[in-house]
Amino acid sequence: MRLLFVHQNFPGQYVHLAPALVQAGHEVRALMLEPTARDLPGVAGTRYKVLRGSTPNIHPWAGEFETKVLRGEGAARAALAMRQQGFTPDVICAHPGWGEALFLRDIWPEARQLHFVEWYYGWDGHDVTFDPEFPPRSIDARLRIRTKNTHLLHGLMDMDAGISPTTWQRSTVPELFRPKVEVIHDGVDTQVIQPNADAVFECALPGSSARLRLTRQDQVISFINRNFEPNRGYHAFLRALPAMLARCPQAQVVMVGADGVSYGAKSEDGRSWRDRFLDEIRPQLTPAQIARLHFVGRLPHAQLIRLYQVTRAHVYLTYPFVLSWSMLEAMSAGALVIGSRTAPVEEVIEHGRNGWLVDFFDRDGLARAMCEALEAPPGAHDALRSNARETIVSRYDLERICLPRQMALVERLALG
């Protein structure tokens, strides 16, 4: 079987599936944009080029679609060269989010397409209208959603099947296309990510010669964002910290992430979201409390696992949006997760059984939950931690559940 993976940042969500198909004896290639994309053994990578920039002064509702067309064009020309060199895939596994899949049906009309259906933009009940602090500024925001979905609609029409990681993410897709979409999570490697009572988390502190060293004996709160921003609850988390730090003088807060923007808009005042909300709470903190806030930047995955293993509570807050790997990985490591009572978090965490849920905007409730986790005697929350791991092992295990289901779907598509 010949397979082509199409992803701007390959391997992305295909980090396990592509190597597994290589190991199964199939020919696997990848089409990608980023020159820093990680190569995988046995996967022949091809990089496409965007041939020109966006049109100046184009209508703002059309500008985003134009960027998708430009990427689709670059991917199509690279695909055409692959076809002319004799390569025709049986199955194309594509993430359509950046436009690369727009024209692949025209290059390989006979190939079956399996899309990663991560998200479809909506209004009520979605991230755009969730936070009253950052409401849509005008009707333009709603109208722009229409065009933001244009390339995704093309993908839903072209694909033969789709995969969504959660039931809620699948539910965002127009009802017409849902029968083509299966719910199969990317999977968590529960053999690698598991509890370790003897774990030690160490990392350098940016801008300092000092190093941070923490164990299960320390009162650790962990928080992870790819980039610190409102969509992932950074502001809600920071606003809960003054009360928590005042009540828990031994607490150490480890925040993993960068200062860019992944999902929402930039802060209007020109500061990073990180600095904007840190500056907001700074007057409420003493120098000693500020010293217990550790912004450690982005970390290698092995260090993240050790952080999950030592934390007393891992806080995961999100608008109704894509579910992050970090929450499931923390649960796999036996962490007590304090999650927001939002979709799709509620799909995984049952309050009081395998974690805790708090209202996204309830800073006092979040502060109390963090303090309860920190102040509890040893072993008080072992049942929650054990149930959290059992949830991941029984529903999201990579090797036993998710990867076999993904491979079976690919093979079923290849057989027509």
C-alpha cells in the first residue's frame, strides 16, 4: 500500500501512525511546508513552496482563504511532480486545516482521502463567543466565520472518511458530513507516560543561571499552554494565583509555554498575553510570591512527563475548542487534573471520580481547588489519580486502542 501524509508541520498528529504503517511494510511519504518539520525513519519527505505572498489590501474576509489557496497551490504543484515521477498513493492522510488538501483530488482523483477533522468554526457554543471579556467586536466577526470554513468545506466534500479526536469536535462538523467522520483519538503512549513517585523535575530558568528542581515532596501546580493566551485559560489561571499563593506559602507554580499566539488574536495593547495578565496580578503579589512563579518556556517531552509525575495538581482550562494532548498525558501520568467545565474536557473528566471540574471564570473556585490539592495529606487523592490513569488506559491507549483503529481505517479505505 502506498500512503501520503499531508501536514504543514509533519508529523503533527501522524507522529505514531506514519511510523506504524512503515513498520507494517507500506510505502509512506509525506508532504509538508515547514523546513523544521521532524523527519521520521522510513518516511520520504517532500517540502512544497508557497509561490507568492498574499494580495495587498484584499478584502479581510477573503484574505484568510487566499492564504489557504496559496498553500493549496504549492502542495498541488509538489504533488503533481510526485505523480509525474510515478508516485500515486492509495490513501492520502491529510490535515486540511492550512489548505494543503484543497487540490489533491485534482492531482490524484483515484486516491482515497482520510482527513484529520480537528475543527469546524462555529458561533454559539464555540470559542468565538465564549468569553464575555473578549466579545466579537461586530457582525463582521460572524460573517468572517463563513469564509474561514470555506477550505474546510472543500475538505469535507473531498474526503472519503475523517477522524476526529473527540465526539464534541466531531459535533462541530455540519450534520451532512458527520456520517463520514469517526471518533478516534490520536492516542496516549501509556507505557511511556505513567506514574513515577520517584520522579525529579529539573529545568533551567530562562534568563537566570539558577535551575529549578522539584519532586513529589514539593507543592507543585503545573500549567501548560503552547502559547499563553485567553483561549487556553491563561488569564483565568493567573487571576486565581494571588489567593492561592497567599493561602499556600509553599506552592511552586510551573508554567510551560511561549509568548506567541496559537489560536486567538494578539493583545490590543501590544504586549504579549503573558505580560498583560502578569502585569495585572503583579500588584497583588509580594516579591516572595512572584519568586514562586516559574515561566520555564517550552520543554522537551521527556521533561513534561516528569512535570506531570511530580505535580500535585495540573490545571487545564480551555474555551470550547480542540482538546490538548497535555491534559490526557497528565492524567496518564497519574496527575490530579483540575479542568474547566467546558467541552470537550467534560467528555473525559467526571468531577470527583477521575479529576475535578471548575467553572472557567470562577477564580475563587479554582484557587480553592488548587489549595485543596496542595494541602491534602499524602494519599488523599490517590483514587482520583488512579482513576485518571485508568480512564486514559481504557479509552485512549495508543498501542491497544487508538493506533489499531487508525490503521484499520486506513487499510479499509485502501481496499475501497
